[in-house]
Amino acid sequence: MNRHTIASIIAVAGLLVIVLGSLLVVNWHAGDISQIGTEKVGNAVFDDYGFTFLVIGLVMFTAMLGGVFLAKEDEK
């Protein structure tokens, strides 16, 4: 195993710990869906679930960078 493989494994494991930890820590509220408006959804996303929202954004950004890296052709 080379250094890049080990670094990738450590990075993926760290992200997995962060995502699973944030899912376990969040208190998931349940309620009637018809009583929820867009203002309440916006407040919930940025107030109650702010950390989870940021972690998901980080994971999506990392996936985008990985896709660009994999799609890049080698110059010879």
C-alpha cells in the first residue's frame, strides 16, 4: 500500500465517523407534514440541523473533487 491509499482510507474513515456521529447526535423531530411551511423547513435546516447540513455539503464537495480528479486525463 502506498501513501495515497493510506491517506484515502484515513480520510474516508474520518468522514464516515463524522457523518454517522452527526446522524446519531441529532434529535429527529416527528410531526404532521401538512403543518410544516417553507419558513419552518428553512429554520430547521439552518438552526436545528445546521451541523448535519454542513457535513452533507462537505461530503458532496469531496465527491465532486474526487469526480474531477478521476475524470482528469493524464498528460503524456
